[in-house]
Amino acid sequence: MLNMKFRNYLPHDKQLQEGKLAPAVLPKFEDPVAAVPSAPEKIEDPFVNIAPKKPNWDLRRDVQKKLDKLERRTQKAIYQLMQEQEKEKEALEAENGEAED
């Protein structure tokens, strides 16, 4: 007689059913990743991402250094203009003071 063994197939013929093998017993697998407790996740503020970013946010980021430099120069120029106006004012007061004498 034929010596056939069936692992995954169930034959319809009764003579061949004798060759059917019992299902294999699988060893219990424990996932080492699942066994380690996960680190607590950072809780994000849900209101941070509600409003979308403006479409030019990346341009502002790239130009921010130049804008800071320009702001410093602007403040310096305003300060110099104020000093010049103060000097002109003092010069006018000095002329008026000498003219009155």
C-alpha cells in the first residue's frame, strides 16, 4: 500500500485518511518587544495644531536672520537721526541765546 502522509490535506478516501497527521503543536511565542513596557508618550497640547500655519512660515523662518539685522540697523539709524535733531536744536538754542545778549 501507499505510504502517504497528509499534513494540510484531508483526503476523502477512507483508506487515505489513515495517513493524516495530527496538527503540529506550535511553541508559545512571547514577543520581547511587547513584554517591555513602553515609555510614556509625550502628551501634546491639542490646541497647538488646530490653526494651520500661514503659507509663508518657511519664508519667514529663512529670512528671519536678515530681518533681525535690518531691525538693528533701523534702530541705529533712528537713534542717529534723533541725535542729529538734538544737536540742531541745541545749536538753534545757542544762536538764540547769543542773539538775545
